[in-house]
Amino acid sequence: MHCKYCGALISTGAAFCRNCGKKSQEEFLKLDIKKGWLRVLLLSIFSLGFYQIYWYYTTSKLVKHFLKEDYSPGWRTVGLFVPILSWFMIYYLIDDISRLQEEADIESLISPGWMLVLAIFTKGSIYPAVTQNEFDQYLDIKTGNGASFSRISIVEILFVVFPILVLVGFLMN
């Protein structure tokens, strides 16, 4: 087996490449990478929408890994803050997930165009949950149901707590 990052020969079952030190594909697929649509929806609601920024970034990183493309998830996430450009960023992520589903022969429920319309008319509140559900289906196929749901991280908790504290502080003044 060859390292997907540097091309060096690595032994089967190795967790890391000895040449560049990055995780092997096999090790990556053992990670807790699924989030679940309900979790994404609830965290989005309780964080007053701020969680969606973190969700977009982490999902873009995973999608980039599986597509083996060279783009910056960070810059795409920054694009969410620019009016009109944010629509393109949402479209690109959904389109990338649709392409992954096509490669895995999964019948997709999402169309990038319709999901963008849903995102615009619902002010972005529903599309992350629907998109996460579709991506989790892909992860199940790709990893042979080996991918498990990740635990809620400290960062996710902060994305929920901080906006609520700001709102409470604003309302108390």
C-alpha cells in the first residue's frame, strides 16, 4: 500500500506513514467521523446557527479527504460570511457530497440546486441536517459501516454555550 500524501510504500495495517507521518487511509476510516442529522439540527438550533460554521468546516475537511481534491476548507468556510458567495460555498459542499454518492452508487435525495433553494428560504437552518444525513449514508458505504458516531467535542459545546451567553447578556442589559 502507498501513502496517499507522499507516495511512500507503507505496510498494510500501519497507522502512520514512516515517511511523512500522516495517518494511513485504513487508520482514517476507523475514526469516529459520523455526526448524525439530529445532532446537527439540535446543535444548530441551540447555538442560534453558529454551530453551522463549525459543521461546514469539519464536513468540508472530510469531503475533501474522500474526493482527494485540493481546496481549502478554511477559505470555503470564510466564504460563508460573504453575501451571495455563501450560496456558492453551500452549493459546492452539497455538490461534492452528491458526487461522492454517485461514485458509491448511492441514490441521492439531495440535489445541489434544490438544497441551495432550501438553504436560502429556510435561512440555512435545515440544509446542514439533510446534508449530514446524506453524507453519513456515504460514510456507511465507504467504511463498510465501520465509521461510528463521534462524541460531542468541547468546540461543539462552546459553539452552543457562547451564543447563548451573549444573548442572555444582551437581554439582561
